[in-house]
Amino acid sequence: MLRVTLLGNLGADPEARYTQKGTQFVQFRVAVNQVRFGADGERQENTEWFRVRVSGRQMDFAQRLGKGSRVLVIGRLDISHYLGKDGESRIGYDVYADDVQSMSAAARVFSAEAGGPEAEAEPAAEPALAGVSSLNGGAASGNGRGRAPRSESDARGGAAGEDLEDLPF
């Protein structure tokens, strides 16, 4: 089994498709650019296209990606050889994805409620943690735990004995 990790850009919006048995999957193409320098020092740029198929738990996420989104794909590679319409021998690269992650700073995502694309950054924090900042000691309530700070140092962000759970990593 060939396992691959791809970092590239979507060539078009993902499409929902069905297998012959009726199982739904999402398919999109990813362009992976390679830049190399030849023996003479000249820059050589090459682009390879991979057809990615996503099924299971990641289908909904993959359908929300848009053309141009930068993605990280991890999966199984299947290489096929075929004759093109012009009679030339060609090679196809199919990846059956196990994991798909958006690497775009502001991924173009489709909202089911709005019915159209909207810019969305990283997923929002859990509702209970929204507004909490470990850099300034917490939300407006003081420390982000729903209680007032116990001392002046807690209100400023804590002292050297600050809880480890408040670290940003």
C-alpha cells in the first residue's frame, strides 16, 4: 500500500458523487507544485495533479472547501495507466483520503444556512471558552472560569504559579 501526504491547492470546487453501489463520496483535484534547481542552477517548476476521493466522516468538511483552498491530504495512493483521447499513454494519480485539513488562513467555506460562500477562519472555540484569553488573564470576568479573580496578580494574568491549563499551547 502506498501512503501519501500532499500539500497543494484545489483546482475546482469539490463535487459530490456516488459509487456504482450507491455510496456517496466527495471528489476534487489537488495541484501540488514542486520547485527544483537543475544542475545548471536553473529553476524548474513542475505541477502534478492528484484526484482526491473523500468518504465517511470527512465528507461534510471536504464539501465546504472551495477552489484555490490550500489543503493537506493524507491517504492511500492508487496509480493508474491509461490511453488518453489522443492515443498517448497517461498516468493518473488517485488518492483515497483518510484525513483532509484546510491550510488556508481564511478558507472559503460554504454555509448551509446562508446558502453561499463566506470567509471563515479557524473553527470557533467551544461556547464555554469563547472570549477567554490566556494572554490577558481571561475574559471580562477576570480569569475565564466564571469567578472573580482572587488577587491583584490573578486580575493581571496570574503570577509565576499560573495554572498550566491556561497556557496557549
